[in-house]
Amino acid sequence: MEEKKVRFLDKIDDPADLKRLSVKELPEVCKELRNFIIDAVSTNPGHFGASLGVVELTIALHYIYNAPYDQLIWDVGHQAYCHKILTGRREKFHTNRKYKGISGFPKISESEYDAFGVGHSSTSISAALGMAIASRIKKEEDRKIVAIIGDGAMTGGMAFEGLNNAGVENPDLLVILNDNNMAIDPNVGGINQYLLNISKSHTYNRFKKDVWEKLGRLDGFGRKARRFVQKNQHALKNLLLKQNNLFEAFNFRYFGPVDGHDVVYLTKVLRDLRNIPGEGFKKYSGS
């Protein structure tokens, strides 16, 4: 059997260690983290696919955001294995879901990095909204709140209740939709079909990526043009997708879809989004 070499993961005890690495080294961290989860779950059963699908996203989030001050809200909790491993629980991960071991879900009493105790689905947007409003009342202008919700959880009524309330509160809140077209059972219904239509729009995805990269090669004009594209991209989406955007109807700005397995590109996107004040909605496409 081929020996799995570890260069970085054994030295990452918290996100500060991750931030010391260069962006070019992150793909290797992703590989090591994915192998670690596979080995751990092979001997101590747990939820497998959900966490493997967010390896790059989790690394990018902890690389760009300043947890635990910036608050990351996971929904469903099955996605949080990578998060736990990167936030000081790597050595204890073999006790995951065992008696007196670490929890299989984010747990406030277990770690300061677990901003919200979550078991199952559709709670993240409402929880993040409450935290964002509290942060606004306390005038914590530098604190960022991020909710990460799967496409299966997005079909729950509580998720839409959160979107509905956030649309009028206009908080400084980022909601990341992890659309991997997978849940405990196959997704069905109108929301599922809507997300499929967006993620399969190769015309829009190719156009957006080409334009964004070319503008990035320009100096002052390129930066101004990028800001213009950001402000008006909903009109571009409507033109190319030939449909209105559901999330923008809730008064969210929508960015995406984005390749969720390109960790280098994800760090660039998240860095840009972190610097945009106010409401935002980014669609993350992973598998």
C-alpha cells in the first residue's frame, strides 16, 4: 500500500497555523485532510460524503476569515469534520461520535470555534441572522458572520424564514450554498430543479470566469470594471440565464456558481466577498 506523506496537516493545530502557509500550498493541505478523514471514518464510522465535499471550502474559509471572532455557522453539522480537524481537534478526532469523545456535530461547549450548536438541517441562516444583528447592535463592524448550508437543507422552511427576515434586516451576512446535488435521499422539487438550472449554466459560468480573470490583469481600470460587474451582475445573470434570481428576490446579492474544489480560486473569491459590506449570497458548487 502506498504510504501517505503528510507535510502540513500534523502541524496545523488552529487556523493561525493554516494562515502561515502560502496559497499555493493549500491544495496539498486539501489532499492530506481528505486522506485523514477517509482513514478516520474507515475505522470509526461517521458521516462521510458531506465532509469530503467541503474540504476545499473549509480550508478557504479558515484561511480568509478570522474564526472564532468571525463566526462560521455550519448547516448540516455533518459538514463540520474538516472544521473540527483544523480547529484543534485533530488528535481527538479518533473519538468522534464515541462515548465521552468529541461530538459528531458542532458543539458550543466543545470549542470556541463552534459558534452554534447544530444537529440537523435548515437552522444556519436564522442563527447567523441573529448573530449578525447582535454584532450590528454592538457596533462590531469588523466581525463577519457566515452561514454554510447545503442544497438539501435549503429546501427546509426554516431556511426560507431566515432568508425572508434577512432580506429586510439587511445584515452584514454571507450565506454560502453548498450545492452538491446530494442529501440523505435524492433531492426533489422545484428548489432542486432551480439550483440545477443555475449550476448547469455553462454559458454564464464561462463568461463570468473569463471576464473576471481578464479584468484582473488590468490595473486601475480593471478594478473599477470589476466593481461595476459586481454591482450589476444580477442583470447579467438574468440576461444569460433568462430567468430571475430567486435569492435576489429576497434582497440578497448573489455571486456564483463557483467551483468548490478549486481552493486557490475559492480563497480569492472569499477574500473579495469578505470586503463587501452588507448582504451577500454566494453559491458554492461542490460535490
